[in-house]
Amino acid sequence: MVDIGIAIAFAPRSHVMKATALLTTALTLWAFAAVAGPTSGDAVRGAAVFKAQCAACHFAKETDKSPPIGPQLLGVVGRKAGTWDHFAYTPAMKKAGHVWNAALLDQYLENPYALVPGAAMGLLVPSPAHRADLIAYLSSNPAELKQPERAAP
Ligand code: HEC
């Protein structure tokens, strides 16, 4: 009888301890995920990802040339979507209305059409690490941008 009493007395406690251990693990993983999230990218790696995946259409540096296909991305962080003067955006991007920040860039790069339905950018970046690096790179660029002059026709 005593043994059973002890077993009963301990059973709930061990459940509580298990639950606490699980919760601690979950919180640790969550904290790790938060640290490893969109803000922990590396700008140097991001520059390489940009060169490989974005530079065919975009510039993200000071230049007097117009970018090949997309808008200039130097200073895009903190800029209102669809407002670089020298690019003919889709109506969808023009009326998107948000100001680009890390969280919105992360959503956009994961799936442009989910954030801006009707956007004309045919590229997804499925890797969270690549997105984080790209955002670090784009954030490291100065917000001020001298607008390039269009070459005379
Ligand atoms: C095939 C060409 C192409 C590639 C590759 C491409 N983009 Fe784009 N991007 C565009 C076009 C075109 C737009 C304008 C979309 C619109 O008007 O709907 C755009 C728009 C954007 C915008 C919004 C800019 C603004 O001024 O509001 C961001 C941010 C962006 N691209 C980031 C990237 C990044 C980062 C990459 C690389 C991972 C990338 N793009 C790759 C063509 C491209």
C-alpha cells in the first residue's frame, strides 16, 4: 500500500517534470529559430547570393546605368514599394502601399505573388538562409541613392 501511495504521489510530479522539460525544449528551439530568423543574415554571403540570383535583373549599388529588367534595389529597405522613379512597375506593385522592411522582404522573396498579387517578378527564394543573407546585404546598403539619369534615346 505504501508503495502504491508513493507511486501515485510521484506520478503527477513526473508528468509535470516531463511537461516542463518539453516546454523548455520547445522554448529553446523557438528562441533559436528567432535568433536564426530573418535578422541574422550575413551581408557578405548575401552579396554573393544577390550576384547569383538577382543581378540578372537588379542592381543594388551606385551606378549610372539603369538596371537590366527590375528596379534599382540600392536603398530599397525603408523605401515605399513601387516607387523607384525610373521603373515602370506593375499596377499591383504601385498600389502595394507598404514600406520595405526585413519582414516584408522575407515574405516577398519567399513568394512575391502572396505578398503582392499581380507582381511581375518570376523568382522565389525558398531558402530562409538565402533570404536572411539577401536582406542583410540589402539592409547594409545606404538608403540614399543618386537616381541615375536615363541615357538619351
Ligand atoms: C527575372 C528578373 C528578376 C529577378 C531574377 C529578380 N527580380 Fe526582383 N523584381 C523584378 C521586377 C520586374 C520587379 C518589379 C515588379 C513589379 O513591378 O510588379 C521586381 C521587384 C523587386 C522588389 C520590389 C522593389 C521596389 O522598388 O518596390 C524587390 C525588393 C526585389 N525585386 C528583390 C529581388 C531580389 C532580392 C532578387 C534576387 C533574389 C530578385 N528581386 C530577383 C525582376 C526580377
